[in-house]
Amino acid sequence: MSSPPSMPEPSAPAAPPPGPLQTRRPSRLAALIALLVVVAGGGGAWWLHTQRQERQRQATPPALLPRRIAALGRIEPLDGVVKLSVPSSLANDPVSRILVKDGEQVTKGQPLAILESAASLEQAVRQSEAAIATAERRITSQDSVIEKSRAQLAQAEVELRRYSSLYASGASSAEERDRRQTLASTTRANLDQALSDRATLAAELEEKKADLARNRSERAKATILAPFSGTVFKVYAHPGDKVGDDGILDIGDSSRMGVIAEVYQTDRPGIALGQKAVITAEGFPDKQMSGTVVEIARQVSRQTVFTGEAGENLDRRVVEVKIGLGPQATAIASTINYLQVNVLFEPLTEAQKQQQRQRQEALIRQQTGGAAPPPPR
């Protein structure tokens, strides 16, 4: 019996075709790796760029702001404060009356104070006026004497000519002629004396007029008058006092109030006419006001305004700079003369610097007789 045919062994099942997930995994991984490379490269480039910018920023010095000049100052009239005192000829004369008070507005020529010598000087003036009146009356009387002497001389000369003619014709004696000649000579001498006396009286009159002028001048000095219209800032003297170093009073033109800033001499090149400035002080209602430089002193002086801080240099050399104020600020400043203030000058503009150079060149030309200034080195 034949064996049954052998069955073929079953072969392993064929592998299934690759699915979509198997084909996408390698491509995603490559893309992710590429993305990481790009990000890392970009981040590194950005980091290098920022580091380069930081190094450049540190290497470049920061731009400096324009320097602003600061100074101490005081409020006072731009034309200054006048200290009125007594004349040297009346230095020891006490004050009799004070006619004004602090803060009072006065006009030019207004009496401010009267000295005690005013009464005696007034009496001296009256005596001089009386002496002049007496001298003038004496001259008038002497003029009458002169006129009478001239008339007598004219009559004597007529008589002399008549008797001289009669004597020449033999109608009169020599004695009569000589008598008329003596009378004429005496009359002429009397006239000459009268004229001489009048000249003496006239000289005395001129002396008395000179005395009157001196007495009037001294009397005027005994009354202290306002030299200009302005404000009485401070009265120092009182009735019965002899005038001291402070004088009688301080007066100034309060309509032109300003600030006198004391700028250190080393800061002078940074100041120019027309430059703006900011003024601050505790005495201002709004604590701040602005002004404009109107005048710069040409002389260096010693500092007079101080902060009062310990160790402050009290011997600094400064240049006084006058700063004009606006109408409202002027009205405020007129009530607080000599107030200490702080001044901060705005930096010069290019136009102001150019104007400053032009003024300096013009001044050099003026002082050198028109020669051009040397070129800058």
C-alpha cells in the first residue's frame, strides 16, 4: 500500500508591505534635527550679535549733557543802591528830622531828612541877605554923592574958565582966578574919592553876596534830598543821632529790579548777553522765576554772597553778572531787596556763542586800533 503523498511544509507568511507610519518616522526625525540645528544656529548668532552690541555700547562713552553754570546772587536794583549820608562839611551834625520811612516811594528833589544845623544856617542866610540889602543902600547913597560931586565939579570948571578969561582980559585979578582953580581941584578930588568909596562898597557887596551863596549852599546841604525817583529801602538814622558808616538811608530805583549773580571767574566764558537764567529762592511765592543777562562786569572782584556752609572758600574771585527780570518778577523783587538767590544759567546756544565771539573780536579790534585778532591755534 503506497504511502500517502507528503504534504508540503507551509512557508512563512510574507511580510506585509510597509505601512504609512513606518515610512514617516525617519523623515520627522530628520526635520526635527534640522530644526534644532537652525534654532541653535540662530540663537548663537543672536547671542553673538547682542554681545557685540554690548561691547560697542560699553566702548562708546555716553553723550554728555551741556553743562549749566550755577552761581549765588542777590536781588537789588540794576542801577545799584545809593547810600545817602551827610556832606563832609557837616559830618558831625546830628539828624533833626527824618521825613520818610522804609518802603516809601519818593520823587527826585523830595526832602528826606533835615540836620540840626539847618536852623542856624537859615539864620546865617537871613543875616547875609540883610547885609546885602544894607550894602546896596549904601551904594545907592554913594551914587547920589557922586552925582552931586560931578555937578559941583562941572560948575567949578565953568567958573574957572570964566575967571581965567577975565584974568586974561585984565578984568579980574590973579587971586580970583587962583581961587576958582583951587575950588575946581578940590571938587575934582572929592569926586575921585566918592568914586573910590563906591568901588570899595561894590567890593564889599560882592563879598556879602559870596557869603550869601556859601550860606545858602550849606543850608541846602542840611536838607537831604532824593537824588532821583525811587524807593527808600532802609532808614538807618534817627532824630538826635550822628550819622554813622551806614549813612542816613538806602535808596534805589525799584522799577528796574534785577539779580546780581556772582559767577566764578573760571565760568565767565560760559556767560553771554541775552542768556537765559532761572532764579530760585525761598522768598518767591512760586519758588522760581526767569531772567535774561543784560550786563557783564569787566572786572573780577571778591565774592560777597556765601552759602554759609562749613569749610566754604570765602576768598573766591567772581564776575558780577546783571540779570533783568520780567514785570511780574520785578514787582515781587521790589519788596525783597538784597534777598540771596540761586542762579542757574541755561547753556549757551550756538547763536549766542557766535555773538560772543563777534563781540570779543570787535573789542580786540577797538583796543588794538582796528587790527584783526590773531587766528586761533
